[in-house]
Amino acid sequence: MRKKIKGIGMIGVIASLLLMLSCGPASDESQDYDANEISSPEMDANSSDLKITANTVSLYHFNKTYEAWSCGPYARWTRDVVSGYDLIVGEYHYDEYRGAKLSANTPFASGKSFKFDGIKDYLVGNRCGFYHGLKNLPQGTVEAYVNVTLFSGSACGIVSTYSCVNTDCDTTVSDAFEFGVDTDRKVFVSLPPAGVTLKSNKLLKLGKWYHLATTWDGSYLKIYINGVLDNKVATNAGVGDSNHLDVGRIQNTNAYCKGYIDEVRISRVALYAK
Ligand SMILES: [Ca+2]
């Protein structure tokens, strides 16, 4: 009997160790996701990072933030490991660091994600006062790991790009690109200049991690969920030039995300083609 209990104890210790190894550091909120739901070709449970390829335009691991006085207001930003097109998290003068917070809740074994509270949290492409968006991409992929926890009156904006007419950005032109999860729990992507919108067939569950990708290849705009093609629409439209890029918000509709976003990667080719 005693031996049996001891055996169970050892199994418990081993199970705990395996759990620690597989889950990484304790999260600030429970990791409510199903590992089977995350099975994209790029999923690597032993890594905190998506990969950089020759076709990667931008990649944000969201594992760290940096702070400095060096470029105008005291700012906190997160790094684009490919192009240096960093994203500003908050500027002290303006918002007292209001904004998204690093979180240990990530589908990966280590690293961090960004937690967005659904109340004006978003990251914006800006480094030392120089805003940036995306250069024209006739073909491309935008992807991220996303865990929507709640819809608080708006969709969850994952990535949007747009152009501001003046430096204060109080006048914008139509978004060039919108990618998010709508309040009906369907993934959506829009190319407003072309008048093209696509929604997923699949309904996402709240509180679960998914790998969400949208691709455009000159023939089709597509949505992939966990690496599986979900829906597509015929269009030759691509994503045009922009001078701003937001993560966690659809700019034109102020659709702030409530949930977690990790590993945003932008590529100049359509990945996941089938
Ligand atoms: Ca990460």
C-alpha cells in the first residue's frame, strides 16, 4: 500500500515536471486552450518563436518590451525582429503606459504574448516618432496566434493597416487591410479599397488559442484556421501601401481586441497554399 502511494507520488512528480516542461512558466491567467486546436504547420511547442524565412516582412514575438527616453517621449515598444519596424506599446507623456501588457499566457512553451483589455489597448507601428505601415504587397500572408476572451461591444482587431493624411493622424483614408474576429466569432479579413470582405465558416470558441492566417495570392483571398483552409473568395486584390499598422485594433471601426495576441508574422508570399 505504502509502496503504491509512493509510486503514485512519483508519477505525480513526473507528471508535474512534464506539465511544467510542456506549459512553461505559470501564466497570469489560466491557459484555457486545447493543444489539439493549435496544429498549424508553424506550431512548435518547444519554441517561443515563429520562424523567419526569406519572405518574412515583419515578425513580432511579443516576448519583451523596451523602454527609453532616446526618441522623444519616454516610450515602451516591442521589436520587429526582421525589419526594425517596431510597435509602440505606450508613450508615458500621453497615456501613462496605458496599453497592452505582456502576459505569460501563450500557446508556446516559453515566451510571452500581449494581453489586450478591449479598452483602447493597441500597438502601433512607430519607432522614434517615425510611423510605418506596410509597403504594397500584391501577395502576402498575415498570421498570428489569437485567444479572444470576450467581445465587449466590438470585434477583436488583430491587424489593420491604413494611411494618415496628416501627422496628428486625425484624418485617415480607408483602411488598406483589416483582419480580426467578429462578434459572431467568425474570423474576417477585408481589403476595403477593393471592396472585398471574407468571413470564416468556423466559429471560434472564446478563451482558446488559434493560429489564424489570411493569405492573398492574386487569385484568392483566403482564411486559414490552425493551418487548415476555411474559406476563400476570388479576387486579384492585394494589400496596398499604408503608413500605419495597428495590432489589437481595427482602425476604421475602433474594434479593440479583448484577449491575447502572439507571434504576428507578415510575409510577402501566400503561405499555407493548398
Ligand atoms: Ca511570443
